[in-house]
Amino acid sequence: MYDYEVINNKIKGVVIITKTDMKGKLLKGAEFTLYDREGNVISKEVSKEDGLVTFSNIDYGEYIIKETKAPKGYILGNKQLEIKVKSPETQNFTVKNESEKIIDKVLNVLPNTGNKFDPRAIIIVGVITALGGVYLFLRRSKIS
């Protein structure tokens, strides 16, 4: 009689997310969380320099992936990925974020001190002075 040991390893899936901004620039520092259908956290991963987030060794089933932390300077996306792992093939997704819009806020309006003249008035006075100088120069030239 022969004894054989048969090992039956589960085949698991892989999900790769590419994190970019709206222009296609790869983003580092985005955190994604993998949830099962009941909402239990399975795994958390953060995008690396290459913008990739990899969830590996995922059992067959249905899952939800949410972005739980946006990279610095970007708005957190509210979309979630619903995935079905039903083969050992790698599933690839791309998630894009908008950058935060920086709005300048006027804190205080400074008082207008010491400036009582309109710049146009200064230009007009300068032109009149220059014309007066030309007139005097021409008048002196005729007298001589």
C-alpha cells in the first residue's frame, strides 16, 4: 500500500491599482482599503513612488476597494471599486484624483495711506513739464 500526500493550495487573485492625477502623473501616498462584502477590512495598502497599489493573495469572492486617504494636495475620491476575484489573473484598475484648488483669502484690506494722486495725473504733469521745457528751449534758440 502506498501513501500519498496531496496538497491542494487555493488559487488566489491579485488586484493592482494605478494611482494618478487627472493629467496622468503617478501619485505616491494614496491609501486604499480592501473590504469584503460584509464591510470587514481585509487589507490596507499605500501607493508607492510608481503610483502602484497591490493587493495580492486575495481569496475568490466579491470585494470593495475604497480610497481611504488621498495623497497630499489632492482631494479624496468617493468612488469605490467593486471587484470579483474568480480567477488567478491579475486585475488592473486606474484611479484618478483632482488636485486641491488653492483659494487666496483676503485677510485684511490695508488702508491706502500716502498715495493721493492718480498715476494718470502724474503722467499729465510730466508731459506738460516736458512741453514747457521744449517751448523754453525753442524760444531761447530764437533769441540768440
